Amino acid sequence: MIDIGVNLTNTRFDKDRIDVIARAKQVNISAMLVTGTNVEESKQAVSLCQQYPDYLYSTAGVHPHDADRVDKNYLEILDKLAQNDCVKAIGECGLDFNRNFSTPENQQRVFSEQVILAKQLKLPLFLHQRDAFEPWFNILKPHIDDIPALVSHCFTGNENELQQCLEAGFFIGITGWVCDERRGQALRDIVSLIPLEQLLIETDAPYLTPRTIRPKPKSSRNEPSYLPHVVNMLSELIGCSKEELIQQTTINSEKVFNLRIKDA
Ligand SMILES: [Zn+2]
């Protein structure tokens, strides 16, 4: 199985990053996509990937939370970073009007610029969206056919939003949000609408620890080796076998991100 969203450069992994990666291998994770959330983290993601060729891949981009803090030349740097073989998508980028850590104006500008960059570089988009579906979708709409693949990472939207994404051919990333009996119910109710061919799985570690892990882990930190818990819940909700879910999401990930996977 492939974890398409791991924030492995997060400081919460500083003490034991090597062990975290080793544990991921132990549960048969065959590849991971390290999320770049700003210029600095995207650079760090590339260096980390270079230490694990054909196992770690990354995205290069600026998260909407960081849109207020980009330098003038950030696009050039992202462009340059994307020339590395390990960079498989532009992102994480998008809009987040839930917390507005950056102004909506800056978020929309920085997002639009990265959409154009993905189009120029012919790279997929790794997308974030929270409480901003309409403006987010409107920015993407004119470019959908010119971008190799669009991934709505950590999807938590409603049924109408899901249908619009599916009809536009987006891939839908599902995290441990679906393992949360409190706030994940609405998502649980609609995940079976996602065709297996458009489904991707991710932990979004160190965030969103699956609440279905027993015994409960001592640390609140999520890690990629917990991905099987997302698989368990999803296969139950969708009504397919775990094997089928793993096989299809692996094929999807390899196709979307153009990965070369070593046999484990
Ligand atoms: Zn995100």
C-alpha cells in the first residue's frame, strides 16, 4: 500500500524519523509521498527523498496557511525543486477559509499561481480545501483538462462536493478522518460513492491519528505505519476486501504520481 500524504519533515519526527520509515516498511507500505507545505519544507522533503530513492517521493508547494509568507521568487524555487526526479506533484496547495491563517486574497493568488505552475510542468496537483469549495473549484475548473491529475487530499467535504470532484475526474484522498466516530460520520456516509479507481489512501501523519487503534497509542502523533487502520475502516464502509482496496489504491497512486516501486 502507498501512503500519499505524510508530513515527514514535521519536527515531530525529528527524533526518530528513521524508525518511523522502518515501521512503515514493516507494515508493507511500498512507497510514501512526503508533503511539501512551504518552500522550506519542500526543500527538506527533497533531501529526505534523496536518502530513500524509489521509496520516498514528494510534493513541492505552498499550503494556504503559508500564503501570506511567500517570497517574491517562491515560484521559481518551486519550479527548480520540481526538476528533481522525486518530486511528483505540485502542492500541497489550495484554499482554507476555515482558519484563514493567511488572507483569502493571498491564498487565492498563491493557489492560482501554483495551478498554472502544475500545468506548465505537466505535474499533478496535490490539493487542500477547507470551507472554500466554490472558489477552490472555480480556480481549478478552467485548467482541469491541462493537468495530468488532481488529488483532493484529506477529503472532508459533503456529498455534493464529492460528486463534483468525481465528475471532474479528481482522485480522492481519504485519511484517518474516516476512523473518527465523532466528526467523521458525514464522510463515512459517502465514501462508498467513490469508485475504487478514483480512491487514494493517506495518513496525513503526524496529524489525524486513526481513533480506531486498539490499544490506543500512547502518543497522539500519527505515523504512516497506522495506514492499515484507514484501510480496515474504508474496506468495511465500501464493502470490498482489504486486498482489493490495497491493490487498486496502489495502482492508482503509481499512475497518478508516476512512481517506480521497488518490490518490498
Ligand atoms: Zn492538508
